Amino acid sequence: MVLNSFEFRLQLCMMHVRILCTEEVWMGLNWTIACLIFITGMTAYFPVVYIRKTNKLMELLKQIEQNTKKP
């Protein structure tokens, strides 16, 4: 059977899909995606927490300053 160029490329693609779609590869991709989502979440979470703590600290320092001002 002689394959034309398109059919040959299609057969090659199908062979690659069979190779790439193994369970181990998909599990690896799932772990990779899960780790990326986790890292993204942490990089978004920590600055928010830091800013909130900094704002609370600034409010506390302002309150201390107001309470310790000499009349």
C-alpha cells in the first residue's frame, strides 16, 4: 500500500498519539498541572496575607502614636 504525503503524516500522527497517550504520561501531566495550580495559588495568597498583616501593623502603629502623643 502506497501512502500519499497526507496519509503518511496522518499515520505518523496517530502513532505519536498512541505513544503519548499512555497512562504514565497523563498521570505526569496531571501532577504537573496540579503543581502549577498550587504554586500559582501560593504566589497569589502570600502577598495578600502580607499586605493585610502590614496594614494591620500600620494601623496598630498609628494607634500607638495617637495614644502616646503629648498634649
